[in-house]
Amino acid sequence: MLVVELWLSFLYASYNGAMVVALTEVMPAEVRTAGFSLAYSLATALFGGFTPVASMWLIHVTGDKAAPGIWISGSAVCGLIGTWLVFRARPSDERPTEDN
């Protein structure tokens, strides 16, 4: 069990460490603190706050105790789409140069 917990904490640290850097990098410096805290808090409140309700509803509707995986998969798809939208190819004039 300890090995499983260590593995899951490694996976969490891998994406969470990258997420903090990515979210702060995409925000302008003037609004970086407010923008990061708002984005992080909204995501935590929406997905973390509604997960128990959504899980119970999915179990009730489908009768399958594994149905919360649908909610988790949906949130993962939202995260992938958000990442794609933020980091899609930028026009060449916005890309950093070696001079910067």
C-alpha cells in the first residue's frame, strides 16, 4: 500500500508542479497573483466541490459503483482541452526569441 501511495503522490507532484508554473506563465505580470488564485480556486471549487454530488448521482442513475470514473474522465478531458487551448501554436511574432 505504501508503494501505491508513493506512486500516486509522485504522479500528483508531477502534474501539480507543472500546473503551477504553467498557470503563472500564461498570466500577465500585473494580474498574475489574482489570475492564478482565481483560476485555481474556481477549478478546485467546481470539480472538487461537485465531485461527491456528481459521483452519487452517477451511481444512482447508472447503478454502477464505478460510474464516478465518468466524472473523473470528464474533468480530465476538460483539463486536456484547456491545456490545448492555452498552449496551442502561437503566431511567430509572439514566440520568444533568443534575445529575450
